[in-house]
Amino acid sequence: MMTEKLLFSELFSSMKINNLVKFYRKKINPKHVRVRLITDKSVDGAFIGGWFNPFWEECGDPTPIEIDVTVSSKDYKISNKDRGLYDELFITTVNHEYVHWEQVKQKRYDKMSEEEREKEAYSRESLFEFLSF
Ligand SMILES: [Zn+2]
């Protein structure tokens, strides 16, 4: 298993959100995960959400996993104090969706209930490094 420790806060003193998203894009396989930066003025600060589409190929989606970083403004800055939390949230979100993709690849997804899928994904997402398979 490939492992990658991410110690972003030791590398940079401060970062604008668009640069952080660019940094995250370099950490993932672009054939697996698309990371989008979305601006929404109604949002307070920034949050990260993830989606897995088991029918991505049929739908013509570029990747099975999409991670959306939603911010109030493209000029939003992540403080040093908060960046560890965003890194952890990003990795956790990617890992969660990877677990769902693994369920499909291992032909378990269709046999599981939604509750079983989520239970497994939540139990395996919280590593401080990316899952790989
Ligand atoms: Zn899930």
C-alpha cells in the first residue's frame, strides 16, 4: 500500500483557497478524483463535500469521485491555524469516496444497503493518509 504523509502546514505560512485547491489537485489521481472550487456568497467560510457516482462511465462523468471545495470568495484565505483541519477533511472526504468505489470494484456495492455502505466508509475514512487500492 502506498502511503503519503501530508504535512502541508510545515510547507507554507499562508495560502489562498485557490492555491490550496491546486495543491490538493496535485495530491490526487486526476483520473479518479476531480477537485472543483465553487464560489457561493451565501457560504460562511469554506467547506469540503465529496460525491461518488457508481455510474460515472455511463453518465460520461470525467471521474467517479468529485470533491467540491465551496467558499464565499475566491480570495478566501486558509489560516495556518485552520489548515490542518482542511487537510484532514480533504483526505477524509477522498478516502470516504474511495471506499465506495472499492465497494463497486469488489462487486459488493449492489449487495449492500445504503446504511452498510456508509457504515464501512465512515469507519475507514479517518486515516491521516490517502487510501489506495
Ligand atoms: Zn458515503
